[in-house]
Amino acid sequence: MRDIKKIIYRVALTAVFLMVSNAAEAQQPKKTARIGYLSATDPSTEAPRADAIRSALRELGYVEGQNIATDYRYAEGKTDRLFGLAAELVRLKVDVIVVAGGDLPVQAAKDATKTIPIVMSGAGIDPVKAGFVQSLARPGGNITGITSVPDELGGKVLELLKEVLPNAAHVAVLYDPTRPDSALDVKEVLPGTARALRLMIQPSEVRTGEDFDKIFAAIGKSHPDALYVPRRNPVIAANEKRIISFALKSRLPSIYYDRRGVEAGGLMSYGADLAGRYGRVAYYIDKILKGAKPADLPVEQPTKFELVINLKTAKQIGLTIPQSVLYKADRVIK
């Protein structure tokens, strides 16, 4: 009888302990993870990428205002501001910094902290060559994420262009010579394929928004067969509507690095699948918030690419897209 009373006493004591523990746990607020978001562009330009990452995080159980809070910092095309903005995010003691853009934003974040995890979102040149990571398999520091597309991508775009315009001989290319990734395209990636396809490349340097009037005038005089925008930099992104408007008025087929230019009115694009890329950014954030170290998370390269064609634009400039190209398209805008 005495043993039974002891058992009942222990069970009751355990129940009380659990009730007290649960009540105390319920009263303690859950930790809200703080994410820093560093962009070289502005909020409206960055919205599609930021929204896609936020949506992917939601699928992983992270809801803005509940268990995560994001501090956004935009350089609005003034890349010299990136270093100060990165330092601000460090002072806010964010748990992760997501870098939305190319090499300069990554460098700014890298200079600002050696301890806070940094997640790249997919632009820029080889992060190993840039000194951001020791290797793709083992980054070794506080930086990981998605790297840019393979160098061969620019050549593939020119091949598709030639398939759409068999008689094309002259292609104007917009690029920023101050950006390593953009310069790499024009100086190393495109020339070899262009020679094989008997295409002449006409590089047009874009450093500031004030350059466009001069560039458009030069392109108008040289009468190229197409306009290629191989990389989105802050200046090009901020002036995308001007570029597309010029191409439409000039009845000039325009080809872009990713589908955003085509959705805005460009003719076609071939590049990494954006939805998949941003989903992987959310994956890295999730892993890091759960305790994984960037040094141990391999840097990934895109594995899925998409061809997007705007038939509405093709009709507007009087161009017929061959069926062979339409069959290859992952998305056709009508």
C-alpha cells in the first residue's frame, strides 16, 4: 500500500513538473532569426528576387514577422554605398547576410564580417577566383551559397540567337567594364563562339545612366542585327525600361541573361532557372539558422536553365521565331 502511494505521489509530482515546464516554455518568446539583405539595386528592381526568397522560406516554415525578420539595405545603383550598408547590417547583429547581386556586394559583405554567415544568390564570377571561398566543395570561411552560371552560357545564347536570326552578322553588347563578371563575358566568353558563328561583337560600355543616350546613338548608326545584355548590373537594371523601349523602337531583337528582361518586353533569354536558384538560397538560410556552418556547405552551381521567348515582342518588331526554337522554349509569353 505504501509503495502504491509512493507511485501515485511520483506520478502527480511529474505531472505538476510538466505543467510548470510547459507553462514556462509557453511564456518564453521564441527567438526571431534576423536576416540581412544586401542589394546593389533598389526595392522595386529587387522585389521579384526578394519575394521569391521570402516565399521559399515560408515553405520551410519561416514567416516574416513571426520567426524571422529581414533588414533590407539597397545601394540603389550607387555601388560605393555597399560597404557602408554591409557594415550597418553587421552592427544590427543579423544572423545571416543574403547578398543579392554580383561580386562587389559579396566583397562588401566579406569586408564587413568574418564571422556572420554570408549567402550568395547566384551572380558574379567564379567565387574561388574572386577569393570568396577556398573551393566550391569546401568553402572554408563564412561565405557559401549559389555561384554564377558556367562561362559557356554566353556562347549558348549566341548559338540560339543565330538560330533565330540565321543571317545575323553583328551583335551589340552592353557591359560594365568595372565589373569582373561583365568584363569576362565580353573579353573571354563571347569572342570564341562569336568567331565560330561568324558574328561580330560590338561592346558598348555602360558605367552610369548618363551613358545610354550616347550608346543608343552609336548603336543606331552601326545598325546591329541584335542587342545582347549578358549581365544585369545596377545601372542596367535601373535603366531596363529605357533599353527595352529603345530596342522596340529600333525593331532590334534583344536577348537577356535571365527572364526578367523578357518579362519586361525583351525578345528572349537563356539563363539559370530563377525560381530554383532562389529556392536554394532559402535552403542555405535554413541550414545555417539550424546550426550548419557556411564552411561546410558546398557552393552550388545552377543545374537547370530556361529559354524564355516573348512572342508579343517578336510580333511587334516583325520577327518570326522558328518552330525549332519554340520547341526548345521552357516558357513562351504571348
